[in-house]
Amino acid sequence: MRARFLDVKRLESALGYLRVGVVVPKYGFTAVRRNTLKRRLRELARQRLLTLADSCDLVIRARREAYEASFASLRDDIESVAPRVTPRA
């Protein structure tokens, strides 16, 4: 699943709960900026994705453009991939 600033991959899991991994590009960015981006993405995943999916692993990979994105733009990206994260019937 690809959005403007993010790539999201869903993997089935038999654990019974949702796990979210966040990956951000390192090269050329300070630790402060990387951690800020990771905190934003984790919070958005907690707010929107934890209530939708169950028993799967999600990997959210931020692209370089995500460092310049506003919180609202990142939220829009999470919202655009949220319907595709729901459990498959």
C-alpha cells in the first residue's frame, strides 16, 4: 500500500494482536528529526490503525518527503491506507 509519504505493508500474524513497526530513512537527517517523525507516525497508528486491525503486523516505511510533511498530511496518508489495513474476509 502506497500513499504520498508512506509505504505500508500488512502481514498476517497468528499472535492475536496488532504490532506496528515504523521505519524512517536515516541518511542526512538528525536523530531529533528521525525521532520526531517516528513519534508522529506511532501516534497516528495508535489513533487510527489500532482500532481497525487485529492480529496482523504492519510495517510503516516513511519516505524522505515525510520529513517535510505536516502532521495533517501524515494523518491524511494514514487515513488513505486505513481501509486497506482492515481484516480480510
